[in-house]
Amino acid sequence: MTLREQQYVCTIAKTGSLTAAAKILRTSQPNLSLFLSNLERSLNVQLFDRIGKQFRLTYAGELYVAKAQAMLNLKDEFDAELANISENAGGRLRMGFQYFRSSRLIPSLLEQLAEEYPRVELSFEEETLSKLEGMLADNSIDLFFCNCPSKRPEFEYHPLYQDSVLFMTSIDHPLTANLPAQNGGSYPWVSLKLFEDEQFFLSRHGGSLRAFIDQVLESTHVAPRRVMTFDKIETIMELVSRGQGVGFCANSYQSFVRLSRPLRLFSAGNRENRIEFCAVNLKGKILPPYAKRTIELVRTLMEGRAINTL
């Protein structure tokens, strides 16, 4: 089982299509089809079920891909160790970011990394948390940055920044006009029970903020009766600022979004709802110097500090 064979089979399994896999692998679809037929003949097993143009792993194929992916990961670790030998070595760094954070982080990060590591090939993915976790698990990216509502045992987490979940209303909402401040808190505290009949604007399931929001609603035994969901937090915050309903955001989002009207922000729930923003990589994977530097650069950007050049 050569590395080329492993890469080809894993790519077919990931895409579920010979045409899509051939494009990624920069070969022709007929060549890839011939390769797969020859490989299955030599192994004397069928790795994929052909359903129309879709390719789905058989049980034997699942076993093959599990072992092949482990060996490809081992090769990446070996490459990373070699890169560690020299700070000036070339390499590759594939990073993932949640949609909302990417616009703030990627431009500064790309500029700095390109200057410090001109021989390192950089790539960026913008996805939801669930998709980023899948991409890391199948080695499509080397690390990603996200809010972490829960942690998976196969991943290693590097905490970079502490944020908090806040409840938001319009500036002139009648239920929040004269609330007292919470003792020792940065924001007034509000009972979510008061708003159960209000229109709630929430981020869609699959994102990390929604996972934190669901934790808050569950802990307070609040079940909003009217809910609309959106992909972009900017849309939600603008709707709330215009008095169309209520919602949640992270504290740091205030510096990202420009709104037509100001918001009122509140602590909510039975405790202070903290969000941990982390860098995430596969557990046991050795990170090259440029990956470690990237993590520190993101920490600096999240804290709002100026980047110190090397």
C-alpha cells in the first residue's frame, strides 16, 4: 500500500466521486477509474460500492481508509518534524476559521506570516465549527481556530481568549429600559423568562455560538416560542438593534460589527457564560515552528494587541 494509493483512495472516499477526486488529484477521471479497478483486483476486495456516479465505501473500504489515513497522518507528522529542524524551512500550513472571525483575523495573519515565512505555503478555510472538526479529523487542515463549547478527545486545544455570551435587545426595548446592574458584573443581569413570547433571532445549528446559546437556554429552562435562524451574526445584531426581536452575541463581536442603532447587552442565565476561543489540532501531532507562531499571532489579534515582529 503506497502513499500514492492511500492518497487516491482517501480522496475518492472523501469526495464520493471519481470526477471530483480526479480534479483534486490533478489526474484524469479515466486514469483514476483504471487505478481503482487495478487496486481492487490486486487486493481481491471491493473498496467502493458504485451507486450511479456516487462511490460509497464498503466495509473493506472503511478498513482500508482508516489505516491509510493513519499512515498519511504519520507522514505529515514526519514532515513536520523535518520542518522543525530549521526555522527557515519551507512547508505547508492549512488553517480553518469560523466565518465570523475570519474577516478580522485572516488579513493580518496572512500579511505577517507571508513576511516571516515566505517559503511556507498557506491556505485558509472558512467554515462552521462542525465542518472544521470534520476537516481536521480527516487531515484536510492542520489546525483551526474557534469558540469551543465542547471538546473532543482526539483533538488538542490551546486556549487563546476568554469571551462571554451576552443577551441583546434594542436600546429602547420596554422590558430592559431600567434594569439594575448586576453586582460585580460588567453588564446588567436579565431574566430570560421575561422574553419567552418575544421574537428570537438565533444563529443556525452547527456553529459554536449556537451551542453556547442552547446551553444558556437549557440552563434557564427557557423555550422561545418564536425563533428565526440566520447564518450571519451581523444580520441578527442588526435586526435586534432595529427592535425586531432579541438574540445573543459574544462580547467580542461588538468590535466586529457596525450597526445602524446601538444595542443593549445583558448577562443572562444562571451563571456567567464564558466562551473559550481555542486553536485546535490533532492530538499528538507535532506542530512546526510556523504553526506555533501562527497560534501566538492569533492570540495577539484576539486580545487586540499590536503584532510584534520577529
